[in-house]
Amino acid sequence: MLQQAQLEKRDPFEIARRYEEKFHQDLAKINILPADSYPRASETIDLMLQTIAELISSGHAYTTDLGSVYFDARSFQSYGAISGNKLDSLKPGHRYEYSDEGDKRFHADWALWKSAGNRTEMVWDSPWGKGFPGWHIECTAMSLDLLEKRIDLHVGGIDLRFPHHENERAQSNSIIGHEAVKLWVHGEHLLFEGRKMSKSAGNVVLVQHLIDRGLDTLALRLSLLENRYRSQMDLTWEGLEAANSTLKRWRTNMAAWGDDEKRLEDHEILSAIERDIDTPRVLLRLRAIEKDASVPNNVKRAIFLYADSLLGLDLNRKLEVRALSPDQEELLQKRAQARSDKNWKESDRLRDLLAEDGIAINDGPDGQSWSWS
């Protein structure tokens, strides 16, 4: 945050609020319900200081002459239970977080509070001197407080498993004396077009980029649901466009299947969710139901409504009906005539003109059809 503040010559808290606002806007666009609370570390310093003091008092942390506080990794016997990284196999010399940690007792100890040193921004007063909190203590202090020392489900990317979640577990359990988290769930890395997404690679895709391409933002949600969360995901524009088409088709079908709002629980769908959130299997089930002529339309609709209560794809959304302008209707008629005359060059030219207006053409055995793209 401080590096970005220097680049933009702006206050770091102003930058934080700007990204926070964009984060909430994007969450809404992909149909993620808001949480009850969004705590800010910078507004919870007193709670962190209290938590650090408890760890010092219980012998799990120690202070240094330079004004820092470290967690004593060797004081927590089951360290490594999440990641498999045992203390005796962690090699000295590895840079875990900061480059100026020569005052800690053991190489795998980590900072709960760092002395400010020459740093002048984003620092706070503490019993140990002016400084700033370590990364891991923020999560421990805020989660134990807001969730009443019981976390049923703790999620995060696989890259957070070590050292962040491992250290967080050690801190939290040391404070309350038992397992704070009932279940840890880690998602695998996300690729785009076969490469890791990064600014340096120039392949960062934002939710706004989908909007700019005329795609439904929930096409991203559907694309992610096509993968197991434990498996590495490789998003592509082709895949996002296919997901967008699927959403259109399902919403069209939902309208054609009636208007009953009744939901019908489907055992296979529920079983897939209960079996480690197997969303790809849920989607396979929906595609099978969609094509099954033996399933009545009202039953299809009820099952899709039930599935959507789990998937959040807004499948019951009414499709926007847009009328063609007289000029667009004329272009469609001319193109149909061009195809009838086997004038393929003219047919392609008219197709491109219609595409500029957002009209997608599909040529099938029954002739020309169109849809808004």
C-alpha cells in the first residue's frame, strides 16, 4: 500500500478505500452476497495490541530490545498440521516476511508487531514502541472477536496455506486453548489463457473487461463453477463466451418452461454439493435434465430454480426484449436473400454490419436466425 501511495503520490488510506469500493462493486456484479462485517485492520489496532499482550503473557510471544514482538513458533507443538511444514525442516535464511528480522530468537518465528524504524506512515503507538502489526495477527484478532472464537469454515487460496494460515492457526489456538477453525478450505490457483494472471504478463482480467465485451458478469461465476475449487482453473475468453451463451439459453428455457416459482430439491445435485462442493457435477446434472424429453417442463423449471438457489446464477432473470429497427430488419432480409442467391461475399458483409449493431447471426439447416449478442 505504501509503495502504491508513493507511485500515485496519494495518502495510502485513500488508495485503500478506492480499491475497497471497487472490490464491493465487483462482488455485487458476480452475485456474491455481502458479509455481515468487513473489518479494517487499520481500525482494529487496539484489539491487535490486546491480542499480542495475551500471547506475551501466556509465553507464546516475546519482545525484543528493538521494539518488535515475535511469536515463538517452538511454543506451539502442532505447528505444520495444515501445510505439513514442520519446524525442524524449515531452513534458516528463508525470508518469510521482512528483511530486518535479526532480533528474533528462532528463524521460523514471525512478527506480531514490528518496530517502525524509519517508517513514518501507517504506524501506531504501542506498549513496545511505535510500529505496525504483522500480517497474521490481524486475522486472528478480528476473526476471534467477530466470530466469537469459533470459525466453522476458513477459506483462502492455496498460496495462503503456508505461512499465513499456519501462523494464524498457531496464534488463534494459543489464545483460546483449542482448535479455532473447524474446517480449512483452500482453492487452487487461477490461470488465464494458460498463464498465471499478473500485471507483468499483461493478462489481468477484471470484471469490467467482461462488461466491455458485452458479456454477462455471471458468465465468470458460471465459468468458475465449471471447475473443482481444489483444481487449478484456466479461464479463457472462449470459455467465458460459451458460459455467456449457456446463461442466455438457460434463461430462455426457464421462461419457456413456465412461471411457477416452486423449487424441487434434486438428490443428485444436493449430493454433489455435499460431496466437497462438486459444482461441475451439478452443472452436468442440469445439462442432462435440460435435454431429457421425459422430464416435464414444469419439473425442469423447479429443479433449475432449486439449483440456482445454490449456484447463484440468476437463471430466472427475464431476458431483455429489444425490438429491431426498420433498418436492421431490412439488413436481415437482404442477407437472407443474399444467402438464397449464394452471394456469400454479400452475405458476409451484411453479417458484419449486423454484428456492429450487436446482432449475432446463426445459419442452420432451417435458415438464418439471429439473437442479440
